[in-house]
Amino acid sequence: MNLSLGPLTYCWSKQATFEYYEAVASTDIDTVYLGEVICSRRRELKYKDYLELANLLTNQGKKVILSTLTLIESASELIELKRIVTNGEFAIEANDMAAVNFATEAAIPFVAGPNLNLYNRASLDIMHKKGMTRFIMPYELSKFWLQQVLAGNPTAFETEVLGYGYIPLAHSARCFTAKHHQKPKLDCQIICQQYPKGILTQTQESQPLLRLNGIQTQSAAKINLINQMSAMSAMGVSYFRISPSGLEDIALIEHISNAQMAEQSNLSLEGNIKDCNGYWHAEPGMNLNLNTIT
């Protein structure tokens, strides 16, 4: 099974972002997604910066896919979206139906991002006819759902599953981080840059609940499906996705790569209170199921 690194969801400085991807370039990861997927007001990196990173990674043997915004709200964002889709060199991950439309009109193959909300085989087949080469399973669905979807014709398109990282749960036109600081969205002063892993929120009982990340709401705990990789591979999953959260990802990538090279069928999963995997087992998402290995 191939490893992929999803798009960065946080607002990091340009220097921190370049340092991160320079470290990623030295790993054995197969595919890297690049691009702003949360908010167009995050202007630390421009289009040309992402192309520079894409070339850096490509020169190190990585496959690069440019990711698009999840929520399109203005004409200027549509113009930038079309620029990304028709870049002429790199494949794209479509996170909005506008991106699918642009890609279809230009006859450009695309990866269907998890935010397209493709919940049945009929929808996937329609996207496949429009040029979809791979789809990323919506995060809240289970392995049982995926087994049924892939049972019909598992080789028609590739499948990718988020296996490690904070889970994106929802998106809104309102910016939660700006609201937290009592700032209007249009004058937010890019306050989210102060939170490299979002703002952790807790219940009244002081239990971690969610992470606020601009217009995105994430899980408080990281999904951890490392010990499900063998089952995914047998099912027909092609890519195990890691969602970026910091330089600690580099050690994780190396751990998984080394374990796969050693043909260890069941990779370790520690009972970390900060991990969860419930959705995959058709349980509440915040659960951590340590009993099911296959």
C-alpha cells in the first residue's frame, strides 16, 4: 500500500511550511498533496510557492497533487481555482464540485476529495465517468461501507483512506477562529496562524472535544488506523493518507515505511488517549477500538 500526505490544513508561516516539506522530501512517502484547502485569506504561500514545493518534491521522486479549496465563496476564488485545475503539469484533488466542473470541461483527470460527499457507488461511478481516477473516502464512513462499495468493481478507480491525523468534521462559511477572538471574518488579521494545530475545545467536564481551525472543525484526537493497513490492502485500498500536523509526521512516515518493507502484517497501535478510530469500526468517531486488528 502506498503512503500519501494530505494537504496542510493549518496556517503555518512560509518558512515553517517549506521546512516541513523539505523534510518530507527525504522520506519514502509516495504522494504529497499541496495547496490551500481551508481559506483563501491565508496568503502566506502563493500559487508560485506551491509550484516551487511541487517541483522540489517531484525532483525527489514524489508524486504531487494540487488540492483545491473546500468552500468557494467569491469570483476571485473561482479564478484561482481554474488556475490550479489547468496548471498543465500536476494532477489535482477536487474538494468542491466547481473544481470537478472545471476539470471535466478541460478533460483533466482528478482525485475526488473527501469533501465531495460521495456516499454510494452510483455517485462514484458518475464521477469516474467525468474523469475521477481516485476517491478519498468520507471520513465518517466505515470499513463495512467501503467493502460494499469496492465489491462491485474494485479496480475501476483507486481508493484512499485517511489513516492518521486530525479528522476534518465540518466546514462553515463562518470563521470560528476569528469569532473566538471577536474579529470579523473579513478583518481576521490571519489570527489562525497563532494556532499551528487549531484551537482545542473541551466539554464542561474538561474532556477534549473538537479543534477549531478557521472555517473547519476537526476532531480533538487523531484518527489512528495503522493496525488496519493490512485489512485495507486486502480490501483494495491503494493509499493510506496521513494528515499533516508537524515535523513529528516524519518519524511516523519512516516507521510505517520500514514496517511495510519488513512485511509486518499488523503494525502497532498503542492505546493513546489522544487517538481515535471509531468511524472505521462503525462506532462513535471518538472511540478507540484496540481489539479489532483485521
